[in-house]
Amino acid sequence: MNQSIDFVKIFEHYNRYLEIELDQERITHSQLLNLINKYKTEQTLSIEKVGESIEQKDIFCISMGSGNRNILVWSQMHGDEPTATAALFDLLNFFRCNDEYDFYRHSIFNELKIHFIPMLNPDGSDYHQRENKISVDINRDSLRRESPEAKLLWDISRKANPEFGFNLHDQNSYYTAGRVNKSSAISMLAPPYNFENTINPARTKSMQLIGSINKTLSRYIPGHIARYKDDHEPRSFGDTFISDGISSILIESGFIKGDNKKETVRKLNFIALIAAFNSLITNDFEQMNQHDYYSIPENESLLFDLLLRNLNTSVNGKSFKIDIGINREKKFDKETNKFFYKSKITSVGDLENYFGIEEHNLDGFIVKPGSIFDKVLKSIPYTDEIERMHKNGFTTIKFDPFSIDFTYVEKPINVVPSYLKYNPSITVDEYANLQILSDDKLKYIVVNGFVCPLENYSNSILNGIVIS
């Protein structure tokens, strides 16, 4: 390849290739089928049904190129990790186009043969759950290969005989790239194949290629690239493939503040794979070494969704200064087909060395548990009634249990069945419902892990929950 690829320009032109039919918050098998049907007539791609899930949903392999260097790329072996699947279809759109990057495409087609398996776990994808239909984590099934999805991936790896394998996942939002206040947007790993962390030739090449990818990605998000912790898991495919001589690369889609739908992280996945393929056809990765890999800071779990600093709490007549770390778990409700949040207190105490995606320094403020509105209701109050409840410290209402026919509350209040003895408290693993006061006046209310100011009332609470 005589020309060099301009990653900055591709980054700028990304929207040309964006697959608009996919929202990476959740991708279903039916959406995948629509795209497969759309791509069937594409001459540069070969699409093959390679197997079925437990629920007999079709699993496909999309291949392209005629080169001697075989590459295997798979996504969504965990059904609730869809970001990379969306990025793969952006990438396929890129390879279907004709524009100023044709020289790169021709080099890819001539030098590489790439096999993509988007959505290895269609049952888990439809249920938006990590495991497959029988609750097996496919990435813990590389040795037994009891699940059909794991057996399929293994069989394709035997047939394709890839030199490199890309294992694409999502990680949670709480990692930082080292011990700094910078979230881990992308983390990568050259998996170890034993507990001694031995480095064999296959793992060496994985490290070199990760070093090359990091060099490109760091142009766009310096300080936000991390190295995934290299604990050996013998049942995972990356570790197993490395032991078999396949240079495996784990890419985890993380989080950037303000990118709640992971649109930027999806774009970074797209660039990471283009950078990887470019490095393979130019052999630039061979210039990298283990130092380039190990100089990438390791993932550290140092972030909370919400960090409240320097609060005062009183117990038995004594006052204590505490920080409160709260995390919001994103869940999927199959009944409404919507996402909602369920928040809990994760840590209490000195959190000086931790960071919040959202932070508030509340020095001098007093924190108390949220209160429960004692009258038993049969319907969710109107918005103005809820505002009045908030201003009186109520975060939860008692509810007639026979009227609870919902998983979560779309309005900014929690409900608890009237028969349940629930005593709110400021303790680890407790629901995140708080009152925050200054000079004996209620200033803020925290409902389900979301802070709402009361003086200039502005609801920022996305949903309430059913306490059980």
C-alpha cells in the first residue's frame, strides 16, 4: 500500500458509514436479520448462516477479502453488550463504500481475509442479558463447549484458522484509565494463557497490535485508553485461543462522560478496528514491543455514578463526616421495552481517592435517609403532588400491593408495598434515597440515586423503583 491512511479524516467522515438502523443501547436479532438481508446482494461480502442459538435463531458469519492473513472478529457473546455489534456494521458500511479510501479497501481485500460474527448470542441479545438462553456465560464455555454458540465459535476458529482474533465486549462505566480521574473509554487485553502470565509468540503479537491500536486511539482520547486486568480465566475464549496460537485481542467498550448512549465509544471501536487492519497490512505492529503494551495504564475501578462529598451524618448524638458513592444500575424492562435505573449506595466513608461521574461537594450539609409517605396509595400521584412530597423529604410512597403492576416507576418517586417493613438507611447496598439539609432547611432530595435541587426545583430524576 503506497498511500498512508489518514485516520483523522476517517474519524471526521465517520457519519458517512454510520448504520442508522442500529441503536447500540439494545440490538435485537430481528434488527440483525434486516441488515443481513440488506447486505446479501453486496458483492464484496460473503454471508453464511453458520449455526443456530438454543432458541434456533440464526447466527451468521460475514466474510470479506481474499488475503492470506486470516482474521476472526466476533461481538455480543454477552447479549447485553451491543456497542461493538453496531460498530461492526458501521465498519461493513465503510467497506461497501466507494470514496477516497478505496486504496485502503483494496489493500484490505488483497491482504486479509476477515470473518465477522456479529451477535454470537442472539437469545441473550433479545432478552438483553449477559448469558444465553440456558444462563450459560458463553465466554466461560471455551473448554466444555456445551452451548451451541460456544461450539459454533470454536468450529469456525478451527475452519478459518485465524492468525488474529478480536473479542468485542462492553465493560461497566466505573473504570478509570489508571489511578486518575479519566474514564476508561476503550480497554484492551492480550489475554494470558496460564496463571503464570507467560508470554508466548501469539500473545506477543497481540501485545504488539494493541500497542499499535493504542497509538492511533490516543490521538482522539488521550488518557482514556486502558489495559484490561490480565487475570487468567481458562474457560474464556481469548485465553484458550492464545494457548492455541491465535493472537487474541479483547476490546472492551467503556464510557466517556456525556456519552450515555455510547455513540462516541462506538465510533472509537470503528476506528480501533480500521487501525488494527491497517497495522496488519503494513506490518507496522511489528515495531511495537511489550513496553508499548504495558505502558498503557491498567483499568482501575475508581468511579461512581454519583459521589457526594463531605456530608455530615448523626448517629447516637454524634456527628461524622462521610462521603457517599452511589451507582445506578441500568436495567431493561421486558414489559415496557424500556430501560430504567435502579440505584444503590455502593460505598460510605473516606472516598478521597475516588471520583464521581457526577460529583457534589456538600461540606457543611447534613444527610438523612429519605422519608416514606405513610398514606397507602393506589395510583401514582401527579407531578405537582410529587414535587410537594420532595419538598417535604419524601422519596418513597406506600402503595397498595394489589395495584403494583409495574417493574419501575416512570415518575420521580419510589413505591414500596404497604405490607413491607422498609426502614431507609445510609448503608452500603441500601437504596439511594436521601435528604440533604443546610441550616435545618431541606436543600436537595436524592431519589433513586438522582439529585434534585429543591429551592429552584428542577426534576432530574429519571425514574423511581419498586422497593422489594
